[in-house]
Amino acid sequence: MNKTIRNALPESWSLVFSAAGSAYGVGLLGLWALPFLISAIINDLDLNEAQAGLLMSAEFGFTMLASLLVAPFMGRAPRRTLALGGTLLAIAANLVSAHMNDLYALGAVRCVAGIGAGLALACGNACVASAKQPDRIAGHMNILSVLLMIVVMLGYAKVMALYGLAGLYYAMAGTMAVMLLAIPAMEQRATLVEAAVVAKSGPGNVLLSLPAICMMLAMFVFQARDTMGWAFVERIGIMVGYSGEEVGVLLSFQSFVGLVGPLLAAMIGKRFGLSTPVILAILLTGATSLCYVLGEYSKTMYTVGVMTICITYFYALSYLTGLAAAMDREGRIVAASSSFLSLGLAVGPAISGGLISLGGFSLAAWGIAVTVVLTLLLVIVPLASIRREHTQMNLAVA
């Protein structure tokens, strides 16, 4: 019993709170708020789905660029300073965005917000690599992320109904300001716990190795698949008969149920290896996305799909983040992977918006199915590299 309790607790509360606050409370806050932002942009700015998707894609694109640029330096970069600076930049950009009326000026300011979010995202995810058990720390971080998502789903739905797009930007600035309480607990420099893993490939080329490239691309395609459906989940809900506020309640409830996903990942860890949980997670997240995207034809199907979004997504994200962190203890691969996660955020709404405009949600569902297959193919290489390293380490010990 005591061992089970120990397995359920993180090795460092300060690591979990600071990393989660930076990576998810700032870096990926736009993802949690995406359904409401898309609807508010369409309604307040009088844009269509494709145009709204492009505006969000610009912001997430700069999130990707910022996190990718700092990723190679995560082994020696001042993480806490960068995370705090990125958070303050994102807060300022959100406050300015609330007062913008010109579409092009708003797009420029959202790109600045993306840069701030990208710095926070890279630093928060890089901290996972310093943990003794990265997969479990990632699971605990995602538990906090789900709790944040519950607040966002409930609060942001009401804010959007009362104050529209400007209110959402104020809400995002306020949420990020709260994260400033946790981020100062972040370690300033990387802590290497397994120097042997760092590098066979050398200090400069680890991000150019085949396993690292496949890991980054897998994160990109995985997130693109998720965002392709998630961006329009609120609009699909309205199409099947829910009101905007009812969709917000449904999403907050599924967020609460979603605590099961990261809890399982945190408690199970590597007991069954990484391959089986990772492959299972990718398949389950794909099935969930297809379920609610095709839910325009059935309210029941939509509801079932929505109720499993968080469980499958955070279960999968915990293992994928843990896998990336285990590949490089300096945190370079996991930081770069987080930037490709942002790239998935950037292209997902634009791709699905275009597909929906061309052939409706059925065509978007075909696009989602293709991304599931691609993710499975890409993740094979990093999984094989981890198995190979473990085999070599066991032979060396023997």
C-alpha cells in the first residue's frame, strides 16, 4: 500500500508545479482555450473557419519557432529566466490584444504572444528530462494540466458569452499571471541524472539524429491530429443541438473525467515498457477525434467522443513527453519536440478549416485518420532507439 502511494506521488513537487505552470499554464494555454477562441474570432471578427484557423496558426507558428530556437541550448540555458520572460511577454501581448480592432495588427500581436508562450513551453518541458523518472513526472504535470483545463472550460465559456474575444484575452492574461507564482521554483540550469545517456551522438548533433527527428515529427503529427478536431469541437456541439454554455459544461466535465489518463500514466510508468502504452495511446486518441468530428451526425456519438478527449490525450501526451525526455537527459530533444507540438497546433486549425470548407467534417475525419497512421509509423524509430540503449546498458552492467 505504501509503495502504491509512493508511486502516485512525484519525486519533486517544485519540479512538477514549475514545469507544468510554464509548459501548460503558459505555453499551451492557447490550446485549452482554442475552441472558444475560434468561435469568438469567427463571431466578433466576422471570419470563416479557414480564416480563423489561419489566425490561430500564425500564433502557434511563432510558439513553435521560439521553442525550437532555444531547444539546442536547454542543457545550459537559464531556464527560469527564459520562462519568466516569456510569460511576461505573453501576458503583455494578451492585454494589448484585448484592445485591438484591426485584424492585421491583432495578428502581429498574437505572433508576439506566441513567442512568449514558446519560450515558456520549451523551458517547462525541458525540466522533465532532469527527473529520475521522466514519464511519471510528465504524468503528474498532465494531472495539473487537466485541473487547469477544467477551470478554462468552465470559466472561458462564460467569459466568451459575456465579453467575447476581448474578454478571452483578458482571461488568458490573468491565467498566465497566476502561473508566475509557480515558475520561480524552476531550476535555473539543467540537472543531469544520467550522464551516460547524453551522448553518444555528441553535444551538437543530437537533434539531427534519426530517432530525434522522428520523435519531433511524431509530436508534430500527433498534435496536428488533435487540434484538427479540437479547434471546432465547440461549433460541432452547437450543430448537434447543444448551446454554447452547455458545450462549456460538457468540456469541463470531460476534463474532470480526464484526470484518469495522466493518473494512470503516473502510476503505471514503465511497468509494461513504453512501446505498448505509446501505441495504444495513439490509437485511442485517433478514435476519440474521429468519434466527435463525425458526431455531427449523432449527438450521442459526439458526446461519447468528447467525454474521452482528455483521458486519451493526456495519457498519450504523458508517455510521448516521457519518451522524448528519456532520449536525452539534457532536455534538448524534449524541448525541440515541444516546439514541433506547437507546429502541430499551428497547422491543425488551418488544415481542418480548409478541409471543412472543401468537404465538410467527413473530409476532416479522413485527414485525421491519415495522421494517426503517420504518428504510429514515426514513433517506431524512437521506441526502437530506447530499447537498443537499454539493451546496451544491460550488457554493460552484465
